[in-house]
Amino acid sequence: MASIVGLVDSIKVTVLALAPSISVSLIVLGAIVYGVAHTQPAENRGRWQTLAMGMMIGGIIIAAIWGAADAIFKTSATLLT
């Protein structure tokens, strides 16, 4: 079981290191794509806006997981031991 807890801890460290930059990047790129979508013809605009909203929502979800990483680690370590 110690190896599983170590694996979960390494995942937590990776999430805590990468998540903020990925989250901000997705939100900023989503905003840029959303702005560019307004320059597209109407038949393409919806696809671009959908992509942009997906990027922004993905950034928000990653930020939420980053914020809860410690709680997720503590809960999973307790369940696995």
C-alpha cells in the first residue's frame, strides 16, 4: 500500500506544479479564441465559440482540482491505507 500512497503523492505534486500555468493558459487562450470567433462568418462562429468556452471551462475545472489537491490526497491516502 505504501507504493500506492507514494504514487498518489507524486500525482499531487505534479498537479500542484503544473495546474496553475495550464489553467491560466487555457483561460487566456479561450478568451482570445472567443474574441477571434467574432471575426469569423456566422457558420463558423459557433464552432469557434464552443471551442473557446470549452477551453475556459477546462481551465476553471483544472483550477478547482488544483485548489482541492491537498484534500483529495488526504482522502485518498486515508482510503488506501
